[in-house]
Amino acid sequence: MSLFEYVSVAVSIVLAFGVTHLLRGLMFASKREDRYWVHLSFVILLLLMHFQLWWGFWDASAVDKWTFFLFVLALLGPVILYMLAAILVPAEKPTNWITHFEENRVRFYIGSAGYIAWAMTLRVVLLDAPLFQTYSWFQLAGVLVLLFASYEPTKYKDRVTVFSVYAIAFSQALYRLNADGTIS
């Protein structure tokens, strides 16, 4: 068994915890009487981000020499996703999803911006890719939109944020970008 396989098992375990947490929460968040479309959209988006990270982590199989630092850096992304899942879907079902989302929106947006920054850093450090590729500008825009939306609460900003983050996440989920910028 190679070092990449060991690392990918650790990444997969943390991602599995996050997926399990989100699926359990999706059951409650999607009930018609409790549903809040912004919250539900982010739960579904976060679930897709878990799947995309697992799928895209295959690019790390090209790494020849793993160090403890690279292992911790690689594991940081799944940990951030799990923490975002815990913010969106608490252990106890809240009485009102709208109130819950509004109370935790800033932490979720800042954490999401941190996840995108982690993805950009991982690509540079682990895959030795250039910092700014065509796709990096979309990631940077996502970070800025999330940080802007965390600044002041309004329904309009939430909808703009949902759209922007969905566009970025769907482009990640539909295409796996290689270190050299090619799509496979």
C-alpha cells in the first residue's frame, strides 16, 4: 500500500463523517413545513462539495513524497467541510431553520471562504501548480463574495451568494481540473 492510499483513506473517513452528518440533517431540513430554501441549497451544495473533494483528490496520487505537513494540509479540507456541515446542521434540530441559518450565516460564509482558500493553497503546495490559473479567478471571486455576504445580512445578498457559490461548486463538481489546467 502506498502513502497516497493511506492518506486517501484518512481523507475518505473524514469526508464520510461529513456526508453522514449532512444526509441526516437533509432529512429534517427538507421537510415542507420547516424548509428554508437558502439553508437547504447550502446543505445540498455542501454535500456536492464533499463528493467533489473525494473525486478530485485523485490528483494527489501524483505526489511522490508525502510528509506529515502535506498529510495535515490534505486533511485540513475535509475537516473544514465537516465543520461547515456541523454549522449548517446542528446535532439537535433547531425550531426554525431560518433563524438557525441567520445566526450561523457569518461563520458558515467565512468557513466556506476558508475552504476555497485551502483548495487554492493545496493545488499550489501539493501539486506544484501555479497560483493563478483561469479557474483561480473564479475561486478568488467566490472568496470575495462570501466575505462580502458575511459583512451585512440581507435576503438579496444571501441569494446572490447562493448563486455565486453554486456556480463555482458546480463547475468544480462537473469538471476535474488537473494541475496543468487541463480538464479530464
